[in-house]
Amino acid sequence: MEPKEYIDILAVAARLKSTMRHCMVSETRQESVAEHSWRIALMAMLLKGEESFADTDTDKVIQMCLIHDLGEAFTGDIPTFLKTNGDAEIEDDLFHQWVNSFSEPQKSYWLNLLKEMEALETKEAKTYKALDKLEALISHNESDLSTWLPLEYDLQYTYGQENMKFSEYFIALRKYVDEWTERKIEEEG
């Protein structure tokens, strides 16, 4: 890869530093997409050495976590409760067009990774998706309850439930997060 292409790819990725998500990290500041992606990559790294993930390529999961929202560099972030199938298609199309502009071998590697992520059939893809959903729940629990929309009280218990079912580890983690949510609402609400 030539230096210009390398820097150009990083410039697009840098947009995520200032692309804000719906979730608040404090009463006055929204979380960036880059912060979200970094944290789910860290969450994936924390799975290394866990017996439940001995058969999982956690390095690949980390890669998936790092690139999963790069399409939002073109569209911005649309909260899950507002995002339509059409919005998702536009984001995916723009992301794929961008990756198709890469030189080899990056182009093929990224396209294969994206195909695996979209199929959600491998343990690696399922793990990245579960982490993506779980991080959003954790972030909401960390934010002040005054920043929650009314619909988020129910969404906090239903969001990503299906994505956790493939793993006893994630089922237990999700249960802990749900209990945390319950305590938060009781104490702050």
C-alpha cells in the first residue's frame, strides 16, 4: 500500500472521532463512534484466555470491532431506534464502495471480513456483534439517567438479546448488565 492510500484510509477513519453517537458519556458530551469502536475492541481483547472463547480467533474479533462502524464515516450515526433498512443499506453500500477502492491485499482482506461479519455465522462474527450491542447497554448504564429517552427504559432490556444467546458467557454478562440497569433505574429513577 502506497503512503498516500494509507493516510487517506486513516483520514476517513478519523471522521469517527467527531461522529457522535446518541449515547452520552456525561450530561454534556456525547460519545463518539471512535470511542465506541475502541471500547468494543478492548472488550474483545478481554476475552483472550477465557475458556468459553478458546476456539475463537479473538484477533479477528478485535479487527471486526475496529472496522464495524466505519460506514458511519460517510452517513453519520443513526440511533438504532431510528435507523431504517434503507439507512443501513446506504451505509453498507458506501462502506463497500470505499473498501473496493483499496489496493490489494487490503481490499480482499477487508471484503472477506465484512462478508463474514454480515453473515453472522462464525463465532467471531457473533462475538463482535454481541460486544457491539453489549457496549451500547453498558454505555447507557454509565450515562446519567436524565439523558435517557423514555423508550430507552424498555430498549435497555431488549436490545441485543438475540445476539447474546449463542454463548453462556454472554448470557451471564447480559444478566449482570440487566441487573445493573434495574438497580440504576430504582436508585436514580
